[in-house]
Amino acid sequence: MKKTLFTLLLLTAFISCKSTSSTVNTNLDNKTERMLKGDWTLTSVNYPNSAYFKVNSFNIEDSKCFVNSNWSFVSNNNKGEMSLNNVSSDCKNFSSPITWYINKEGNFVLKIINDYKAKKVNNGFVLAIRNVTESSFDLIDTINVAGQTKNITYTFQRN
């Protein structure tokens, strides 16, 4: 009996000392997630000085190769798929399942799964989501270029 009580007290002390902060807030914005449900096309990628430097988006390909890519978002399980299909010879074909969610802070959190299970993928991307309507939305990524912060805007249109 004493051993059980001691274990219970130890467990309570351990849980009460657990940090409540995390890198990314996981409280979901279900309303916005439901608005994204369906199929989308990434119609443009814009950032300052795009003529002078290239951006490797999502560690996959040059950002311009994402133009006309297809994205599917399923809001009830936060899964989906994305596929690059830019006809430029400079761009490779790529397709992958994804997991995603939108938190209450307005962040779109994305994992590109490839051939792994989502729990095995330890890295992902956190982008701001803006201008959400029934037919379009923007994802904004922030990068550092020569010590300056620049925004990359990915614009999506509903299919």
C-alpha cells in the first residue's frame, strides 16, 4: 500500500513539473481547417528579389517548381497529398502524402511524409496562413537571406 501511494505521489509530482510550453502550439483551429478541405492548386510563389536568388521550398525543389502543384487537404484526419507537376525541364516530378494542421496562432504546420509514417518524420514546416476564403488562401514562409528576413508567399486557389 505504501509503495502504491509513493508511486502515485511521485507520478503526480512528475506530471505537475512537466513544461506546458512547446515549440508549436497544437490547439487546432478547426474552423479554418474545414475551410481548406478539398483540392487546391498552388498558383504563385512570390518573394522579394526573386530574380536574384532561388529558394528551395520544403527541402524539395526550387520554389518556382511548385507553381501549378496540386494539394489535397482532408480536415477530419489532417492528412492529404501534394504533387509537383510543373512542365519545366528544370523541375522534377514529386508526390508525397502529407500531414498538416492549423493552430489557433494562425500557423499552418506541415510534414511531408514520403515513404515514412508521420510519427517517424521528425521535421516539418511552420508557415503563417493568411487571407483564407472559400476559394483561396496564402501560406507565408519566413527565410533569412544575407542576415535579412524575407517572406515567401505561396498562393493557393481551390480547384
